[in-house]
Amino acid sequence: MKEFNLKTPNLAEGEAEQKRQEILAYFNRTFDLDDKLYETLKDEKAFYMRADQLRHPLIFYYGHTSCFYVNKLVLAGLLPAHINPVFESMFAIGVDEMSWDDLNDKNYNWPSVDEVRNYRNTVKSTIIKLIKELPLRLPIEWKNPFWPIIMGIEHQNIHIETSSVLIRQLPVELLQNASFNAICDSDEQPVQNELITIEGTEMQLGKPHHHHLYGWDLEYGNFEEQVQDFKASKYLVSNAEFLAFVEDQGYHNEKWWTEEGWSWRTYKKAEHPLFWEKDAESYQLRLMTSIVPMKWSFPVEINYLEAKAFCNWKSAKTGKKLRLPTEAEWYRLVNHCQVQDATEWETAPGNINLEHFTSPCPVNQFSFGDFFDVIGNVWQWTESPITGYPGFKVHPLYDDFSTPTFDGKHNLIKGGSWISTGNEATLHARYAFRRHFYQHAGFRYVEAEHEPNIRIDSYETDEEVAISCEENYGDDYLGIKKYPLQLVEILEKQIKNPSEKKLLDLNCNTGRLAFEASTIFKEITAIDASARFIRPAIELQKNGLLRYVIQDEGDLQLFKDVVLNDLKLNKNTNRIQFMQDDAMKLKERYRNFDAVVAFNLLEELQNPSVFLNEIHKRINQDGIFILGSTYQWKEAITPKENWLGGFKKYGEPVKSMEGINDILSTQFTLVSTPFDLKHIARKSSRNFEVMHSEVSIWRKK
């Protein structure tokens, strides 16, 4: 299979016309390999069988990769119309067990194989014509019209591998090797695994947007992690090494398994790895299209849950603290072994890119210095759930590639397998699967005294909180500046020498005012009654990254990232203390502030008069109190008898400002005439709520 040479192209260097021919050849080789994969199905009924109940039949994937090209190119405006709208709807969604995936066969009337084959050929001709005629300028980056073409090619590479895993689960009598006949026949004497020390260091993860290789959106960004010293197993865990766990009744002992793992094992009634087949007292190994006598020196191929159970079992047996490596530790291993990226190979240094075998091979066949199979042979499970690096941005043409997996339930696999091609074979590749899923994936273990650094940066989906996040950190809409920025301007005008002063931010919401104030104030205490709203602020303070989801239109959503460094607000976050408390009964320790801001707080209080009568106790003499309110009183929150205004008394209207003045004037002097501060809450892409909060500024007598 080496003739396919499916290394992803350099998109930054070279002459335009030479690059066009390179991309055309890359497209053709990828499409041809995809065709050859389905030639392993010698019986057409195999196209309509469900190899995995959580996956569509293969006829779906046969059409999916081609319809992806069309859908993305239409979206990008590079194709004027759909080629087959029915197919491009039917084959669009359903590659994972997400809530929106319809896996009910009763809802589909699958076309014939010939119909899909003809569709694929039409798409192929269309893309070839586009590649030949589309203007090309280097470098090819996100907004370049050739980017969605490369996206389609790399997407096809992914499905060549994932479909091969489904084929591996079909009855072998329906399959043939076809072009995938370079199966590794050797089975060497199983080797004894050992642990080798790797010195820790600070690792830089993520790649810049101007990188010369294609990348999926979650590959970009910048994340630093201090990796401590650890030991890593010299080899991937082989079938022979894993056999000891099976024979020790590992699949029947709950104590080795996580709760999720034991639930899966119980449900599946698993007795051994999926690709092991028990034959009387011996085992056989299921490869992609055939069953062979067990290859004990091959890497075991299992899901994360099984790998984790093995590590727990082996830890107890050896007295060592064993686990899977984190993503950063895997990159440290790559760095230690000086592994080159795909475009730097003349020949693949491991069993990858289909350059050596169309199956796994012994775990001691491809060395990388002291270690073996650092890349290739089978993917390697990690302890790290997938999430984006700080700076992550969703690509607008494929907004659901990454973010649905940022749920803490999908773990990263690293290193690629024998059939990993294109982007999959690059060092920056980041793919993740649910922990119970099977791929061509195994594992190596590490020994470390420290607990792994696990980041789960899930997206804030609470609608009210997300609206606050957008109001605080999102775009300016309708020409209206974000209210925290307006408030900071007011503070700067009213407070002399703020670098020596303390600020109390009441009703801080998701924290933008506190972060802005940290650039000028000595100390900020930011308080909100709701932990829902404080949590994103603390997340941003702790990790420098905040994620949330806002409504676009209908069922469509937009995924937003806030990077504190991008806002230039990351330098003084230690000056901020976020706390949850009730403004009507603040703890005694919240005193001696030089400035207090209470924006849109009064309308959230059960009795705002109590708050106003007590706030002077929190403020130093000559301190400033900035009060803002929409006066949007709601009886469900503030009983009518507690309203400060907005009612008639003795037949005359009473404004809320009058009630405020009656209370505050005993302890404060009104600095200037109250004024309106306009701000906006974004409800969806075409629904905005414009509000006017009346702001009054008071100086303590």
C-alpha cells in the first residue's frame, strides 16, 4: 500500500501550480484508497449490516465522505448548488452516538450500492474540476478557498480508518483482503515490558494558525504544562501482557474498574478484548478482514475503560502507581525520542500511513531510541479528556467537529495506527473517542507519584449565564459598548490613585468588571449571589479560558471562547477575590472599601431598602458608591411594598430615584445628576434586548 503516499501536504511552501498538482494527486490517492477499502466487502449485503449498534451501516459511510465535500463546498460558496440534495441530507449526520444522531434504520430508505457509487464518482469528477480551475494562492490558511478542499480530503482520511474498524466487526465470510493484503505474518516471542525514566520539563502544546500543515480547529492554540518526571513502558502493552489480567479474572473483579467501566463491562458481558475470539481453550485474533491464530506479540487493542482497569490491576500487583499517560506526557515522550513529523519522513519510522503493513505488528519491531511504537502500530489511549487549547476557535465551515466532544466523556488517543494517513499521522493530530469505543487503539502505561493534570474545559450552556458571558466578553452589538467597560471609565474618572484603593463589585455576574478593574485597583472583591454566574469568572481567573454557547437561530448555536491573555487582562488576576454572598446580608469582613459598584442589583433584592441603608458601613469616608438599576421591579422577587418607586402615592407617581435619594442622602452626597447607561443583552443572532440603567454616583460624607 506504500504507493498511496498519503502524507498531508505542506500548505505554505512551493509554487502555486506545483501545489495544485500536489493537492490533486493527494485528493485522488485518498479517494482511491477509500474506494479500495470498500472493495474488502465481497458481498453487497455487508453494506447494510450494523457492525456496531451505535453506528450506521457501512452504506452510510460509503456516501458520507462524498456528501461532506459537497455540503462544505456549497457552504463555502465554491459550488453553486447541491449535487444530490437527498443524499446530502441522508448521509450528512450520524457518525457518533450524539443526541442528534438518528440511528434508527426505520427512518432510512438506503439507496443501492451502485447508486451511491455513481454519486461518489460524480462528486469525484466535480472536485477534480474544482481543484484544476480554482484560483490558488499560497499559503493555504483558514479563509483560503482551497482550505475546505483539504478539509474534505482529511475528513475522508479519518473515515478510511473509522470505517476499517467497522469492517473489522463484520462477519469475515463477507470480506476479502483485496488491496489490504500486506498483513504482518510474524509473531515473535513476547517481550518483557519495562519502565524507563523520562525527565520532566515544561511542554508547549498546540500549533499556531500559520502552521504549514492542515489542522482541525482543536489543534490550534497555546497551552503550557509543566510535566514532572515519570516512567513510561518501553513497549505498548501486548496481547501476551494483557493475557495475565484476563487470566486473573480481571473482567470479573469490579475493584479494578471505574464506575463507568464496570457499568460497560456488565452491560456488554465482556470476558476479554473485543478482537480476541475464544476457541475452546485458546484465542484467535480478529484482524480487519480475517481471523488468525493469536499474535501474542501484537499490541492489545481495547477501549479506555479496559486499559484503565488493567492499570489499576497491575498497580496492585506490582505496588507501583501506574496509569495511562496524559496528552502532555505523550508529547514529552515524542520529544524525548526526537520523533519527526510526517512531512519529514522519507519512510515512515513506525507502522503508520500504510507504509509497512495492513495490520498491527509486534510491539518490538519499530524502535524510537529506548522506546518502541511511539507513533504507529495502534493508537494510544491517554488520561486526557479532549478539550481545546486556549485560543481555540471553531472553524465556521465545520462548527461541530470538535465542540460536541468537549464534554469530559471523550478521551484523547495519540500516535496513530497502521492505517492512519494524512493529518492523522501528524504529531499535532488530536482525536478523541468515548471511553467505551473501539478503534485500532491500545495503550502504554506510565508510573508517576503525582496525579495527572486533567483539564475538562466544557462549554457553559446555561442560557442565562451564557447571555451574561456574551454581555461581558462578547462582541459589541448595535454600536453599544459593553457595560463593564463603561463602568470602568466611570471609576477612572471618580477615583484618584486607584492603584492604592480597594473596590467592591456587587452583583459581579461573570466578572468582566472585576478583571478590568484589576488593571487599575490594588484589590477587588467581586460578589454575586449566584454560584452559577461566579463559576465562569473563577474558571477564567484560574485557567485563563472561558467557554460558552449562545444561540444563533433556531436550533443552531455558536461556540465562544474567551482567552484572558487576548483581552490583556491576565497580569493582575491575583488582585481579585470572587465570592458568593447575599448583598442584603454581607459578611462583616467586607468593609473598608474605597469604591463600591452595585449595577442592576436592586431589582434582584427582596428588600433593596435594607441594602441601601447598610451600604455606607462598607465604604471609607470620601469613598464612592456607584449605583445602577433598570428599576425593573418584579413582585416575585421584590414584594410591592418594598419597591423604591414605580408606583403612585397619594395619587402622584413616585420614581425609584426618589426612594434611593431619601435613603442615601443621609450618608452620601450625590456627585452629579443621574444619567442613563445603555447596555444590551444578546438573546440570539437577531434578538437583542436594549436596556437603560439609571446610574447615580454618591460620595460618602
